[in-house]
Amino acid sequence: MPRRPPGTTRISELGYARVKVKLQTHRVGGITTHDTALAERIEEIAMWMPGEDSPLDGFPKNWVK
């Protein structure tokens, strides 16, 4: 199992079509490459839409500006 970087990932709100994730780094003294990689992966998952030939409809990302 890969070593988890020091920090906290917490889901603070969970509702219909909404999840609020808070990231906090401890003992490092700032934002690390692990922090930015995790944030990028969360954004990638949140922005996912099914392909045109998929039977899934997806969820419109009306909150994206």
C-alpha cells in the first residue's frame, strides 16, 4: 500500500449531486505536489461526463463557469 502523505482529506458536506471536500496539510509547511495532484484528480472526477455512445446521461455541470 502506498504511503499516505501527511494531511487530512475530509468530506464535510454530502447531499444530492453535491460533495464538499476539504483538504488540509499537516507537518509539511505548505502545499505539496501530493496536494496539487489530489486536487487535480478530484477535479477530473467531478468534471467527468460519459461519452456520446454511452447509455449514461451524466449530470450537467451548470455550476462550472
